[in-house]
Amino acid sequence: MYKIATIGGDGIGPEIVDVGKKVLEAAGEKFSFEIEWTDFDIGADRYLATGELLTEDDLTDLKEFKALYFGAIGDERVKPGILEKGILLALRFHFDQYVNLRPIRLLDGVETPLAGKGPAEIDFVVVRENTEDFYVGIGSRLQKHQKIDLTVGRDLYNVKFGLDVESDAEEIAYQIGVITREGSRRVQTYAFDLAKRRERILTSVDKANVLSDVYGLWREVFTETAKRYPDVKTEFNYVDAITMWFVKNPEWFDVVVTPNMFGDIITDLGAMIQGGLGLAPGGNINPGGTSMFEPIHGSAPKYRGMDVANPIATIWAGSLLLDHIGEDEAATAVVSAIEKSIRDGVVTKDMGGSAGTAKAGAYIAECVKKGK
Ligand code: IPM
Ligand code: MG
């Protein structure tokens, strides 16, 4: 019996999580385990009604779970950034989910926009650092004649940036990226362990040629960590170059480890080469704590309640969840069932089919139960 928390969130989030839950329950039936779900009402509706994003109670309750199944957040009634930062990023940071695991794999029967490439060429995993870099939230905006005091204090780092900035500009804005030795080491170690199992190559992404302080440290730690893994073949790619190679030679990649912001960017590119955002899952992992599994797409508010959203990314995220809790056979069966639904053409409109969200999901659940 597993206890799993769900946060449907906004827009299409609740529908796709509902469908995902049914598929995981089907996997439970087939592989003899049970799931007890606890649904959390977190998202735009509650925020608009009460002003609450994440409460202390939410965090205390969620902490009891090893895995959270997350839909999507974002709503046209709320200014961009509030829900994203106040809920999604807050959860990732609060639970110290330092690995953002994003498989980029072209499933059988899915079309990629890359000419001449198929499932054999597009099969790698991006390990995105998930708690540092430009996502730490240190920044500000200042207007002319406003006193410029760039002293920034945060509990965690307690850094004082005693910068003297003289500027005639009408307004300035700044944002500071922070990379730590420990933060780089732990996520890179995770990537090395994965690369060791997959036995091909580990690529590290940075921009150490220009942003040489933050990504210089990242690269230095990578070089050190590599010494502990003599069997793992490694290489460096600058982030601009890797976007080029993802398109031209995706078959070169196996495991890719990247700082947070570059990871955000290159995984949207990755999602496109694996057939679109409707097919791209992600796991936010804290190996010793509370992890969270989600589709990497957003909440698509204009499709809310219309039964048109593609549930595959969420179902696949459910497979990552199963893998995380140790049900690896069930996890594999879920992905096989997704592939079967694609082969049989029981897919949503974005993939050229005519099934609604619920029907496409129910078909996958059926395939899991039947074991094909
Ligand atoms: C993602 C998203 C988020 C991110 C946003 C919504 C905060 O783009 O999961 O990739 O930037 O990490
Ligand atoms: Mg993103």
C-alpha cells in the first residue's frame, strides 16, 4: 500500500491527474499493490479565494508523503509568476528536490519534427539541477534616484553583495545566480550513477566560457566528480552548442546534466523532438525525501474542462513515480501501454486522433491491466 498525494492544480491539471490516477490504479491491480490517494486543494482557485499559495499546514501534511503527483499550475486571472513561484518552485525548493529528471525519448509511433530520426536516435535523459542557479530568487528592480543598495541577505546563503553600482540608467534590474559546490556535486553524482547504469556517455552543460564564475565552479566540480567514476565516459557542451546538436545529432546523447536555467530551456527543445509537450514528463526528485512527478507542460487554461488535453505526459510522469517508489515493472508496463495506445491510434487530437482525455487515458489503463 502506497500513500501518494495529488495536487491537480489549475487549468487542465485536475483532469489529467484524474486520468493518471486511474492508470496507476490499473498498474496496482496488475502488479498487486494498492495506492491510497490524498488530494490537496492547492492552486489558483484557493489563492483567489483566500490569498494562500502554500500554507504551513500544506507543507507539514505533504512532508508525510514520499511522492506527490502534480498536474499543472497557472491561471489567466493571476499575474504570471505568482503561482509558478509561489507553488511549483516553492515545492521544489521546500522539499529540496534537487534533481529534475526529464527523459527525452521518442516513443514508437510518435512523429518527431527531426527528419530521418526515429526512436533509436532519440533516447536520452536530462538531469536538470533544480534548486540553484538563477532560480534562487535573488534580484530586484530600482528606478533612478532610488537609493541603490545591493545588500541581499538570505537565510540559506546569508550573502552580502556589497556592490557599488553607479548608473545613469532610468531603471536597473539585476538577478543573481548562485551555484554551490555541494549543490553541483549532489546532482552530478546522481547523473554519474545514472550514466554508469546506462553505460554510454554523460554530457555536462554549461557556459563556462562567459559566465565563468558560476559555471566555472560547476565544471570544476564535474571534473572532480568524474575522477570517482573512471568507467563513465564524459564530455562538455556549451549550452548554445547543445541546442544545435540536439537537433542535428540527438543520437549522441545518453545522460545530460545541466544547471537549472539551461535545463529549463533545453528540455523544452527536448520535448519538441520527442513529439511535443503533450508527451514530456518530469520528476522532481529528492532521493531521501518527498519527490514530485509532473508533466512538463503548463495548465493550458483555455482547454480546461474540455476533455481535449493529451494525458500522456502525466501518465508517463506517473510511470516515473512508480519507478521511484520501487515498482519498476509496473513503471515499464505503463510506458508500454502508452506505446500500445499510440500504435492503436487511441490518442488525442494533438497527435492526430479523436479520443478525448478520459478515453485516451482509459484505454491506456485497459492496456496496463491486460498486460499489452
Ligand atoms: C518547467 C517550467 C517551470 C520552470 C516554471 C513554470 C516555473 O518552465 O518546469 O520547466 O521554469 O522550471
Ligand atoms: Mg520549462
